[in-house]
Amino acid sequence: MSERLVVPEELDGSRVDAGLAKLMGLSRSSAATLIAEGNVTSGGKPVGKSAKLASGTVLDVTVPERRDPLEVVEEVVEGLKILLDDDDFVVVDKPVGVAAHPSPGWVGPTVVGGLAGAGYRISTSGATERAGIVHRLDVGTSGVMVVAKTEPAYTALKRAFKERTVDKVYHAVVQGLPDPLQGTIDAPIGRHPGHDWRFAVIEDGRPSVTHYEVLEAFGKATLVEVHLETGRTHQIRVHFAALRHPCAGDLTYGADPRLAATLGLTRQWLHARQLGFDHPRTGERITVTSEYPEDLAYALDVLESGKA
């Protein structure tokens, strides 16, 4: 949409962003965004947000169509595999770089959009953009994830996750060698006081419990199996970082960038390996396993070869 505006006398001398906001009924930040994108011109030239308006000046404004951040985009998502297809649910192998569902600030592919693009029709209550989502994996974490197809399955699986009857098994490669070789990390997690986008072990955080056991030690790093009792955001990454054994490649939480480069890692070595849950209709125990993706398998090969 394009609009041509003439600056009235009462806005003479106003900053462009403030004046544009009043002329178009926008917030000042929205007006500033239009200006920063070069969508506001005068005499064919872009104007700066802090420039002063003069009455009678003609402003040409282009308002681009913006995608609703919660819109489900139906698309084929590369690497999104179906591990188990049931009448009540579908179990997927989520690749790295894919979010569970649309959200503000995320413009990449999603599991919900990928399933829609593959022809799956999810019929559950709640917000459309979260259709069938009963649990989530971080964008940077790969692995097994279950999505409900029907309302009864959605209700039953949500309850199962809430009551912690679901077995969530992760594999992680952490730096160094945890001591003891098998243990429990029971430490509350909350938002990092100094970084909004990070989490940390803090006194008034939410209760968080991680069980682990060493599968194989390689010297510089160790392959561990992790069973989550709770499911906090970044829980495994935060807990092992707190032990000074961050996930290999996890630069956000203090991993060694040199080791990450040696292993070819551009993300944390963390994979949702297995999911075990009761079938929402029959009660039969279902267990689904996901194989390591190429980048994690390569890093493990380097460690096993002793070249790290």
C-alpha cells in the first residue's frame, strides 16, 4: 500500500518519525521501522527519522505487507522425517533449524508447517499455530518429537507430559568427563539476570532435575545419556554448563570454540534420542528412537578416531 501525505502546519518542525506516527496513526517505533527500511521518501529521496518536517512537504509512504508471525506456512521442510504415523499422533524426527511452531520473531520453518505441507491435518483445540504440539524442542536441537492428531490424543499426551510419565531420553556430548560418571543434577533454572536470551541456575528459578550417565569417554569430551525429569528451556545445556562441562559446540553456554571447530560443530551436540509414552487410546507403551543427524555423527566420528 502506498500513501501520499502533505505535512500540515501543526507538525512543522517535528521529527519525521514523530510526525509520521501522528499522520498515520502508528506507534512511533512502527513509523521508525518504515523510515529505516527506506519506505518513506520526499522528492524521491529517503528521509531520516530524526530529520525535521516542514509544513507543505509531501511524503510518499509505502507500507509493505507483513506476514502474521503466527501464520502457519505450509511447506515441505527439508530433513523433517516421519518416524511413526498413527491415527492418533505422528512422531517426527525434527532437524536442527526448525521450530516446533510459529512464534513472534521466528521466520524459519516449523514442525506444524512441515506437517501441513506434507498433507497432515491436525484436529486439536487451542491456537492454530500450535496445532497438536504437546511438547517442544529448541530450534537448535534435533531429534524425536510427538505431535497429536486428534483432540483426545492431544488431551492425553498433554497430561502425560505434565504428569511426567513420558520418557525423554537425550544424548549429549559434553566437554571433559563428568564426575561422578552417573548422577543427578537438581538445580533450579530461570532467566539469566544479565542476558534475556540465556538461562542459568539461579536460586529462585523453577525446579529442574536432570539424570545422566556416561556412555563413552573420549578424553576431551564425553558422550552422555540424559533422562529429563522436568522440561525447562535449555535445561540440559544449562545444567551441564553449571557443572563446567558444557555441551560441545555450545558457545552460548561457554563451550570451547576451538574444540567446536575441530569437531565441525556449528551448534550444541545435543539430540533428542528417544521418546517413550503410553498410546493415548490403547495404553500400549510406544518407544521411538531417532538416529544422529550427519553433523553430530561426524563430530562423534572425530572423537572416536582420537583426532580431536
